[in-house]
Amino acid sequence: MKNVEMTVEGTTLTIRVDLSKEFGPSASGKTIIIASTEGNVTIPNRTEKVGLNVYRKKP
């Protein structure tokens, strides 16, 4: 995972992403990647999965 922190308290999932970070352009080159789970990942200590991409349009 890049720039993604997940925590579970009871039945609540919290996802933290630092929006000030960048990891370069996407494969298409149209956006800048800020955070990604890089596919579907299992939530810590659970059976559910999550897939997350955070990006912004290139200027």
C-alpha cells in the first residue's frame, strides 16, 4: 500500500491518507497518484476487503 493507513475500532473502519504526498503519474499519465491500496486488500483482522485509489488531475 502507498500512503494508506487503515484501523478498525469495533465495527468502524478508518482510512487515513496524507493528501500532501504524491507518487508520480498514473499509467495513463493523466493523473497524479496520491494513495493506493494497489488492488484489493483485506482489512486488518477482518474478512472484508477494500480497494482504494486517491488521485488528482494533472495540471
